[in-house]
Amino acid sequence: MDEKKFPELATELVHLNVDVIVAANNPAVEAARRATRTIPIVMVLAEDPVASGFAASLARPGGNITGFSSQWAELFGKRLQLLKEAAPHALRVAVLWDPTFGTGTG
């Protein structure tokens, strides 16, 4: 999809009074952020949400935007902590991951 259409589409979603907007990348999150400050926005694999202005911090994002970041290495510890809370009896964890994902080489 042409990212130039994101602002128009985000505005349309706001006018439709949707309950939540899921935005798949930084341009989509930015378009949704500009369109609304009240409808919850769930970002999927956004790049550096703090530097992009989508969140005040990873610990306390504030605002109406939440979701996932592609900052795998920086967030690995937090993800492991959440996994331990969800499955406290797990002793071993394996991760299947393509290190070229998102780099244009995989």
C-alpha cells in the first residue's frame, strides 16, 4: 500500500469512530497519531517508538499509543521477564528468529 494514503485512511478510521487502530509500521503509526489523540493505537513492529515520538518511554509510554517495537535486542530482557511471569515454571526457553528480518536481506 502507498504510505502517502495513510493520513487519509487514518482520518477516515477516526470518522468511522473505530474502537482501536492497529498500525503496522512507523508511517502508519504517525498517520494515526496525527489523526487522533483519543482512539487507542496499537503499533506492530514500530522502529524506536521513543525516538519516533510515539512514546515518552518504553516503561511509561503515555498517550494513546501502545504495542510492539522491532527493538529486539533492547527489549529482550523485558520480554523474557514477561514470559517468566506468564509461565513461571518454564526452565528453558528457545527462540526461533530470522536475524535478517526487516533488513531487506531475508
